[in-house]
Amino acid sequence: MSALRVHLWSSVVIFAALTSRADDKITYQDHVLPIIQARCAKCHNEDKKKADLDLTSYRSALKGSGSGAVLVSGNPDGSKLMKSILQTEEPFMPANQGKIPDKDIDMIRKWIQGGLLENATGKAVAAGKSRTDFTLVSSSTGKPEGPPPMPTNLPATAVLHTARTTAITGLAASPWAPLVAVAGQKQILLFDSDKLSTLGILPFTEGQPVDVKFSWNGKLLLACGGIGAKSGCVVAWDITSGKKLVTLGSEYDTVIAADIRPDLSQVALGGPSRIVKIWSTKNADLEHKLKKHTDWVTAIAFSPNGQMLATADRNGGISIWDPDSGQELFTLGGHKSSVTALSWRSDSRLLASSSEDGTVKIWETDEGKRTKSWTAHGAGVLSVRYAHADRLVTCGRDGAVSLWDGNGSKVRDLEKSCDLPLRASFSSDDARIFASDFDGRVLAWNASTGKRIGSLNANP
């Protein structure tokens, strides 16, 4: 009888221990969902999905928002959801309210740390892998060694074709390769700038791309955009393979402007929030939030030497920052209306800005002073871009695409071919000029003669 009691007692102890272990598990169904329903479901449910994020089901919570995953298994500090509910990184959750109770935050933290279990019998989600660190080892000023990177065997099938085209606000040329990128309809199109032929198409699944940029070494392509009043982010691809390398930002509106630092260590982005955010590509951390601008951020550009970041807004304000410290170096005042574009000369000593006030201004970066200003397109300048040489191309609301020398003297207007050009850029060898327009066309000219030589099919 005594032995039986001992056996029964041992069984009770073992059962209690097993039950205790099961009870110790933090699961979505038993612990996290009640918090979501009480604190988050108003904005992030199946019907509303603010920022395309539904937290009211396990699968949708793991799927994340329109800008990517918000949960990293085993890594609370790397999970966007934790940063939002801790209100250490925008967007704050709950919106326009204080933080949720600490006990709820701690419960969600333990759930993430424990592997994002769905229920007591569920399996832990594999720990999140760290992002690709594509920071360059050394400075990248000047032309990189070796052949310039070009796409190889990229898909050429259009993501979307429409009966009518739309305005193209994103156009960029590789600094070293005969390659042009165009922000199409939910896709980025890549063209051979010599042959005017299609080289590949990259899907932009995050919404509508607004702008595109090449990295200074020409190896990466950056695109920013999103869904208006809903979500926004920046995506970077390897230009040779077309592989998507990183997605940064989790905005509640379209990202209008972005750029990547020449050493590939940072991405800066901005838009309607009026805040410039600098993200690390090494660990996807938000390093700086620059709150100087008083209206939408409309243009962002890192200097070719990587030592400065220029940003501009819809009020005509321009600032130059130290991207390492996030400290403002200069405030450049003078434009009377929205700044539409920024472009650095290749030696990083001069910065060009264009504005709806009709002017182009040149700023020196030793003391942050204006050196030149001229009326380029009286009705408004929509784009300015430096060549490798000391020349610039602009386009404006007067329908002209114009070539200028470094002193602001007009070299020529290009052959008139469109009513409202929105963006203009030189090819990598400065021999050709490309411009996109409001009607969804991309046209090409000979820079030496100003004669039109062809077009690119932005709606294949």
C-alpha cells in the first residue's frame, strides 16, 4: 500500500510538472490574441488592415504588413511590432495613445522570444535570420574596378499592362553601365541605354513605385513607393541577378524620396510624414529620425563621397546632414516653392537643386552658401541632374528639356517631344539624355545635337 501511494504520488508530481510546462508556454491563441483584441483589433483587423496589417489571426500576424514581416521569431528587439508597441519607433501603436500596459508588452515579448507558438501543441517558428549585410569594405568614390554590372537573364514579362499609361516620376541611369531604370506600373523596367531595348522587369509588389536610384557603384537598384495613405517602403535589388536584398521602412503613406549611401551602409527615406529616416542596411535598425522639415520630404540625395546627406521639402527648405551623427551641417534657404530634385556634382563639392519657383540653384558645401542661381523654366523646374562632367540637364512645366553648362548658361534645348517632362537624366557616358513624361512615355535624345533618337517602352 505504501509503495502504491509512492507510485501515485510520483505520478501526480510528474503530471503536475508536465502541466506546469504546458502552462508556461506563451501562445498566440491563449495569451496574445486577447491582448490584440483589446488593444489593436480596432485598426488591424481583417476588414480594416491599417498598413495592410491584420493581427487578429495567427497566419496574418506572421505574414506582416504591406512593408514586410513585423515579427522575428526569437528576436523581440528586432521585431517591428515590439518597437511599435514600445513606441520607440514609428508607427506608434496604439496610434495617438499611450503605451499598452507593461504586463501586455512583457507577454508579447515572451511570446516572440519563445518562438511565436500558435497554441500549446504548436511548433516554434524557426528563428529569424539576420538580414544581408551588403556594406562595402572600402570607400566607393570613383568608378569601381571591373566591368560595370548589368542584368543577366532577368524576367522580361510585364507584371501589369494597361490600356492607358500614367505619369512616370521615377527615372535613373546607372553611373557606369549602359542601363536605365524606369518606375512603371507596379514594376521597375530596366533598359539598355545604347540599344533602347528591354533587359528585365522587377516586380514592385509593395504598391506603386515613385522613384528609383542606383547605388554609386551601380550594383544595387533602389525603389521607393507604396500605397497612398496606407503603406510605404524602400526596396533594394541586386542589379545583376534581380534578387531582392532588403525592404526597409514601414510607413503609413507612400515613400516619395529615398537614396542609398555610397558605401551601402544606410538608406535614407522620406515623404508625407515630414520626417527623414536613416536605416542601417547591416541590421535593419532605424539609426536617425531627422525632424527639421515642415512639409512633405520631396528629395533625398547622399553625396558621392558619402560624407553628407541632402534633403528637401515642399516648402522650399533644404538641409545638409552628417549621416553618421544625424546632425545638421547646413540650412540652405532661398527657394520660394517646393524643391523637386537634388543632384550632387561627382566631386561632392557642389549640390544642385530645382524648384517649382522656376529656378535652379547651386550650393557649395564648404560653408553651405549659394554660388549660382538662374531661372531655368519659368513655370517651374521639375528635375535637375548633373552629368559626370560639369553639365546639367533640367526639365520643366514649359515642356522643355534643357542642357546647361556648370555656370548656368544654356547649351541647348532638346528637340521638343513632350508636353510635360517630369524627370531627366544622362546616360552613363553622358552621350544621351533620357526623360519621362506625364503621359507615361520615356524619350531619348542625343546630348551633342539635341535631336531625338528614340524611346523606351514603359508599358510592355
